[in-house]
Amino acid sequence: MSDNIESHLSENRIFKPSKEFSKNARIKSMAQYKRMHKESIEKPGVFWAREAKELTWQKKWTKALDWKPPYAKWFVGGKLNVCENCVDRHLTNGRANKAAIIWEGEPGESRTLTYRQLHREVCQFANVLLAQGIKPKDRVLIYMPMVPEAVIAMLACARIGAVHSVVFGGFSAESIVDRLSDCKAKAVITADGGYRRGGVVPLKANVDEALKKYKSVETVIVHQRIGDKIPMKRGRDVYWHEEAARVSTKHVAKAFDSEHPLFILYTSGSTGKPKGILHTAGGYLTGTYSTCKYIFDMQDDDVYWCTADVGWVTGHSYIAYGPLSNGVTQVMYEGAPNHPDFGRFWDIVEKYGVTIFYTAPTAIRAFIKAGDQFPDSRDLSSLRLLGTVGEPINPEAWMWYHEKIGGGRCPIVDTWWQTETGAIMISPLPGCTPTKPGTATLPFFGVDAAILDETGEECAPNEGGKLVIRKPWPSMLRSIYGDKKRYRDTYWNDYKGMYTAGDGARTDRQGNFWIVGRLDDVLNVSGHRLGTAEVESALVEHKAVAESAVVGRPHEIKGQGVVAFVTVKGNIKTSEALAKELRNHVGKVIGAIAKPDEIYFTPSLPKTRSGKIMRRLLKELVATGEVSGNITTLEDYSVIADLQKNLKK
Ligand code: 7RM
């Protein structure tokens, strides 16, 4: 038996962009994509210099790329200010009075910041940071709700050359301690709270808790979102609005080196302590700017909405830096998708006339489960382009998104990328790429993606292997903060000079990339290597199923048996008969080897706080009945207890 991942699902539905869409898009034909992609791979310096030149540089670079594997420097010798590129430059290009951020709070209030207003707020807050003694390269931890001040705080750090590390507002005090002590932050920016699902998340209280353990923070700046009286520690804690009132709203952006650190973002490895992914100014900005322009095809009259939290890389690249450097108008929403009910997102789309909408498969599956009445009763006709990110999207969920949300007319960009890659790496270009439900399709410009087997040979079509990137790209991570060895070991050890993503994938005959999941999640049944994504997609295709997670369990004969956890749609009753039907359904769609040995029905699956299914926990649970590893990133602890009871039955 080969070591490669086999593939059994084949998808024949092909969707091409309409003539109308292509005509107005930046990239209009596959010929144009292929020509530009070829150039970008053969002459990356030429291609990326052209992209970078669209940004504002206070000093031009002397060399586009300096590559000493695994360390890259982009736009060597160049100097720029990332914040100036996202804000100041729109004051002189006709966008000063254009809405930059249209924000809606969970309780329902809304607020608009034009680029001019954003500029004033950012300059003022940069002056607050300077007054607190923050210097270039100092680390500042940001722990905020989804309010404009979160983005203002990030931009103000960038403006003065400080390095932000945003921690998702749903993380605990313990997670803050880990991150603070790893990056040795000097200041924390937080809020008295944020609204989520009708309640208040006690952000400042969590910070106080964390600072009992990590004592080197000198300043805590508190944005007043809620307005309740909260404990403030004298000499350490200050209110944002009080400090802002003391400083000027004018600030001239100084240039920093292209390789100046911009931010650290922690990503949980499957085991051990979180990795602080380090990104730097010039290359990161060029990558996020360029991907927004081509993949979201951002135009001046678009209203763009990315539903991610700023605590994830998606929020960094596709709420803060990419959209703002493109000068687009964007919607930002504070709360939960189901508050007060599952119609909230569609109300927002209708109210602000959203044209580009970017969300995660986990959200789409939750909407499917909630029922069609929510989107059906809203006017979604302003939408022209849809996107997904975070996980492979099951073809059934793709079709629902296409029909119910996109009205059958909007291209879908399924964007594959990682915290480490900084920007989208594999994705359709909406005006030209023919898509099939479930594939992220083709590499973006400058991305030399390939799928390799254990010996380093490139896999044939439909043969599964490891996804690698063979050349450096501008928005790549520069290191793991403070741990170069871990950086080399994690990403650069499998094949010489190449980046390993840790994902299993295959290409089809058209060269489309199909991501089958994290390599640790791949199953091995009787010597056949199966991607969990494929078995899950087959299950989700059944009309009763909303979501599923598939893992292997040690099996005497087969090596691994297939265990499926299944969540059914709203009003479906579970039964032994349904389990049998699902087993046969998988047999029919994929083949007998993929038939689950066991099916467990469950009301919810264990997920990370960004919505990714934690198969690692399920795998441990079915093998040992317990979960022992790191579960600090788990969204809802009660899910595990429920599953444990369920498994004992
Ligand atoms: C942006 C983000 C990265 C991991 C990645 C994949 C998975 C992300 C897709 C996807 C299939 C996609 N950063 N992933 N996007 N899998 N299709 N379009 O999610 O660092 O949090 O996660 O997410 O496994 O390696 S991340």
C-alpha cells in the first residue's frame, strides 16, 4: 500500500463567473491569470515590485528579495509606514470623506468613521501611546471586543512602530498570561467589556486576573465600551478617552524599515505552547493589499464585510490591513451571528447593502442548521461576491451558500491560507477561475504551491500528499517570536528550502487544489489513507445532516476504524435506522472502506474559538474515553462532557 492519501470523491459541477462579472473584474480571463502567474513565479521580484509600488514608500527599496532559506527579507532597504498606507494616503486620493468603517454594535447602535475621522482617531491614540512611553519594537497586547477602537489600536501601534499582539476577546485570563510572558508586553489595551450573545464579556476583569500572574505590564489603557464602574488600578490603569483628551489629534507618520516587526499573533499548535507568529511591515502589507485587490476584486463602490474577529489572522489581514490599504468601505459587527436570532447577519447585509461577504464554513453550516427562513426573508440582492476561509467547505454547504446567500449569481472564493502565510495563498480569482464546490482551486500570484509525497516527488493528480510552498512570498512569517529553532523545525524540515503547511491535499486533473485537512487528521483504514474532509462531506451531503466530524479509532484488523460524530438539522429525529442509512450513504458516495464503523449523534462538536473542529480531542476521546491534551482553545467545555456520556451509552 502506498503512503499517499487516496481520494474517492469526485466533483463534476463547475461554476464559471458570469460575463458581466468578468467584464468588470480586475482579472478577466484565465489567459490573463496564467500569464501573470507565470511571470510572478519566474520573476517574483518584478511582479511584487509592481504591486508594492502601488503603496506609499517614504524610501524606495534597493532589492525586492533577499532569500537565505528559511529567512526572507522583502523590499530590502525600503522604508514605509503601514498606518500611513491604510489611513493617511486616502486623505489625498479622494477618499477622505468616504466611510472606512461602518460599525454595528450587538445591541443595535451603529457608527460610521470616514477615512478622515479614522485618521484623527488613530493619530490621537498614537499620541496616547507615545505619552505612555511606548517605543518602536515594544510589544503591546490588545484584548478588545469587535469595536472600531480595536482596529484603531492596531493602526496606532503600527504608526509608532510598536508591535501589537491581539488576543481574541473570548480567550481566558490564563491565555493572556501565556502570551504576555512569551512576548514580554509592556502595555495592554483593553475595554471594560464587550457585548456578546446579549451578555457582557468582562475583558478588563480578565486582564486584572492575568496581571496578578504576569507583573511586568506598566500601563493598561481601557476603552469604555459598556460604561459600568470597574476597578482601576492607580498608576497602572488609565481610560482611553481621558488620555485622548490630553493629547493632540495631529501626528506625522515616521517611516520604518520594510522588515520592521508589525505584529505577533499566537496560533495554538496541536500540542505544547502557542507559537508567536511574527510578521513584518512591507511584505505583509504588500501581500494583504494585493490579495484584497485581486481576490475580493475590491472596487471603490463596494461595501465589504468580513465576519471574522480581529483576534484571528483573518481579522488582521482582511479587516485591518488589506481592506484599509485598499481604501474600501467595510462593515464591522460586534456580536454573535445568532443574536437575537439567525437572521442578524442577513439584516446587516440588507441594511448596509453589503456587496462582498467573507465568512467561515462553520458559520455557513450553523445557518443551514437554523433553517432557510432566515435568509429567505431578507433582501440579499446587493451581494456580488462571497468568500470562505478556515476549513475545507463541504460541497453541500458550498451549494447552499451559492444558492441561498448568493442567489446563484455570486462567485465564491474559497480561500486557503494560514496565520503563517499572512495572506491568501490558494483561491479562485472571481472574474476568471472556474470553481467546483469544495476546492480552493489555484495558487495566487507568486505562490509556488505543490503536493509532494514522502520522498519529495510531486504527486500525480488525485494522489494525496503534503502541501508545500516552494518559493518565499512577501507576507510569509519571518519567524516564531523568540524561537528560531522551532520556526525551522516546524515549517522547513520536511523538504529542503520549502515551506510545509501541515495540510494534506491533492490536485485534480485541472490542477485545482483540494485540501483534505490537517495531516494529523488523516485516517488510515486497511492501508488506505483517507482525508477526514471527504468522509465528512459525504455525510453532510445527506439531507438530515448539518455537520460532522470524522476521526480514526485504533482497530485490530483495519489499523484504524472510522468513527463519525454527526449533528442533525433542526427538526430531524435521530435513530439507529438513520445511523444505518448514513453508513450506507457514505458507502455509496465514497466506497465501502470509508463507511463509519460507529456513528454518534451529538448536538454540538468541539471547536476552537475560531470555529475549527478539534478532531484531535475526538480522536483521543474515542481511543481512551478521556481528553488529556491542551484544551485551552476549546470554545465550549461542556461539549466534551456531553460526548463522554454519549460514548459510554
Ligand atoms: C486563515 C486561517 C489555518 C488552517 C490551514 C487549513 C485550514 C484555512 C482553508 C482551510 C481548507 C480552506 N488561518 N484552512 N482555510 N482548509 N480550505 N479554504 O484559517 O492559521 O487559523 O488556520 O486552516 O488546515 O492550515 S489559521
